[in-house]
Amino acid sequence: MCDTGYSVKQLVDDLRDLAREGRDDAAMAGAVPDLAKRLVLMKHNWLRSHMCVAGGGNAAGIYALHEEPDHSLAIFVVTWLPGDETPPHDHGTWAVIAGLDGHETNHWWKRLDDGTTPGHADVRRAGSERIDAASIIAMTGEAIHSLHNDSGAVSTTLHLYGRNVDYTDRHKYDPARHTIAPYKLGVTTRAIVSSQEAP
Ligand SMILES: [Fe+2]
């Protein structure tokens, strides 16, 4: 079939259909990449330069394409400057990341401790892969990853989440200090709530 015009609105409709079916985290992480890929292929129709502005100071520039009133089905365009990186973190919901422009590196992390000591976590890197316009990664809520724009140029990616990650129980990890702590972006939340749905 010739895909002539998949849009953010069509993606949202398809995500709503999947969510209504009551699919769990793993099923959503399995199904959403194909939808994200269709939207990436149509980026010339909807991606605009004002959506791709980096935050600066190691803060992602985040443009919200969509978020349901209950904060579910959040879709963001995320832009990083060269050198920007996140700490290892989980999301507390399924997540899908697709490259749009430029490239960056995704690192996977594995938790080695049993989680019984509050505030303590031992995580170790467990693989890496490049994210560019030809690649999509997906993960369930407990998966741990970090992103690093090690490309030397601006990198922009499409992020889809089962729920806006400022409204989930998610964590960041410090591999050197062996700690785990809540991970909220705060500033991001205000930008998301005030944004409008894109075409
Ligand atoms: Fe993440």
C-alpha cells in the first residue's frame, strides 16, 4: 500500500485504538514502532524548524505534538545540542524513540541489585546503539536507558510515551554513586501542557 499522508492526528487515532484494546506495556512497545515509522517517513509534511529548538545547558528542547487530558499518549519532538546527555533512567510507562534529524547514541543499562535497599541501585551499561532517521527503539516501563548526543551536531528525535513521564513513577540512576532517585523534569511539564496539537 502506498502511504501518502500519515499525520500526527492519524497516529493519535491509532494509539487511542491500541490503548482502548487494553494492551499492556509490552504489547504497546511492540506495536507502536510501526506507527512511529509511518510518521517519521512523512516528516516533510509535519516537522517544522520551530519544533526542533534545543533547550541548552544540557536540557532537552521538547515540543509537544500531543498529550491526552489525563496525560496519557504523550508525543514529543526532542532536540539535543552536541554533548547533551541524560542520566540512566526508566520511564514507568512504555516508550518509543525514533530518529528524525541527525543522530545520537542510546545506551541500555542493566540493574544488578535486588532493589531492596531504599535509594540504592547498581546499574551497569549493557549495550549501545545509534539512533538516526532509520532507527526506532522501544522499551517497557522498567527498562533503563540513557541518551547521549555524541554526534557533533544537533540531534532531533520523536518520543512517544504511554504517559507523560512527569506523571509516572520513574527514576534516574547514578552509576558512580550507586543511587536511584525520582526523575521529574518539571519545566518540561509546563511547556507540554501549554502546547497545541500539531498537524
Ligand atoms: Fe528516556
